[in-house]
Amino acid sequence: MNPAIPVEYGLVLAGLLFATGLAGVLARRDLIFMLLSLEIMLNASGLAFVVAGAHWGTADGQVMFIFILAVTAAEVAVGLALLLWFHHMHQGLDADKANEMRG
Amino acid sequence: MNMLFIITGAVALVSAVMTVTRSNAIHALLYMVVSLLSVGMIFYILGAPFAAALEVIVYAGAIMVLFVFVIMMLNINRSRSEEKQWIRPSAWTGPVILTLTLATELVYALWPGTNGAFPILVISPVEVGISLFGPYLLGVELASMLLLAGLVGAYHLAHHIGPARDREGDRL
């Protein structure tokens, strides 16, 4: 265990970063900003894993961070392709324009 | 070391809030890169140098470059005068100040004599690698399948945008 930094500090920081990202997803309507806020949220969850791994002195936290990294890379690739597709169809990035789906 | 952590965490939080509240996408990206760099610094302080390196290379490097590419593709028709307006000092002073804070911390941490800045317990890349290809081997395979699916999905979506653009190009 790493005694110099209390685990609470790291978890509080991860929670605040996650809340920032969540507020961004909820408040912003621009798709690029929504994707960026998702990045912040995924990054905060990875930070929480690394903090926990450092607290217990195991490598598992960093392993989970690497998995989150892979998930993020796949999500960004598909998300940005969808964003280009959306811009092509609606001539803009306003998420409220995607309201013609009746299901 | 505790102080280093608090300052870096404050930089990460401030730049994340600035990312969410900007109106210009490129300015938001600048703050986002600072936020990712400071989270990488936190990983280093926590004794996870491998995660810190991956954070800088993959997040602040590769993923942010993808965002920059997409914003560049969507902003093709903007004029030059608007671009001049974008690089006025008020756009970059904020990220520069935050980055200089991080750079000062880095210099302090690497300065000879400040051994207190280094974590007591470092989880080396060797341990991470052994764990990754030992008990987590199935997870690595699943992650590779996920990345392949992401690649195929992104190619499929971009492929179907392509023909319309080509037809426009033919008309020109």
C-alpha cells in the first residue's frame, strides 16, 4: 500500500471527474462535446481502478485500465464514424436533430 | 507528494470543467489534452508508470488526434479570418498556464534530492504484463475481438458515407 496518498483523495477526484463528464453529456447538445464528456467519464472510471490497484498494491487495477483503454478506443472509432454519418445526414451536429426515428 | 497530488487533481478537474463548458470544439480539445496529461501525472504519482505512459500515448496522443481529424473534416469550409480569430491569446493562455503547472510539478518530481516525490510502491510494467497474459488472458482476447469489431464497424460506417462524397467529387 502507498501510505502517502489516502485512497479517499483518489476516489473523490475520480468521482468529481465522472460527475463533470456526466453533466457534460446531460447538458450539451453538440455531439462532439457529448463524445468528449464520455471520454472524461471513462477516464475517471479508469482512474478509480488505478487508485484501487495502487491501494492494494496489485497490478489488477492497471490491467482493468488497459481494458478500459481498449473499450474507449473502439467506442471513439465507431462514435466518430457515426458522428460523420450524422453530419452527412443532418448538416449539423445537434443531437436534437435526430428526432425523426419513430419506433 | 500529497501536495503534488492535490495540485494535479485540481488541474485535471479545472481542465475537465473547461472542456465541458467551451463553445469552440478545438478549445475544448486543448483543455481535454491537459486534463488527460494531468491524469497521467496522477497515475505516475500513484506508482503506476505503465498506465501513465499509456494514458499519454493512447489517450492524449491517438484518441485526441482522432477528434482533431474529425473536427478538421467537418470545418473544411471555414474561412481564414475566422481561424486567425481562433488563435488569439485568450484561447491558449488557459491551457498554457495549466500545462506550465504540470511542467513545474514534473521538474520538481525529477529534481535530485526530492526523493519524497516518488511513490514508495511502484507497480512495474513487468507485473502488469505477467498479470495481463496470465490470469487475464481471456480478457485480452475479448479486448482484441472488441477492437476488431470497432475497426470493422468504423470501416462499414465510413464506407457508406464515401459514395455520396465521390459523386459530389465527380460533378466537380
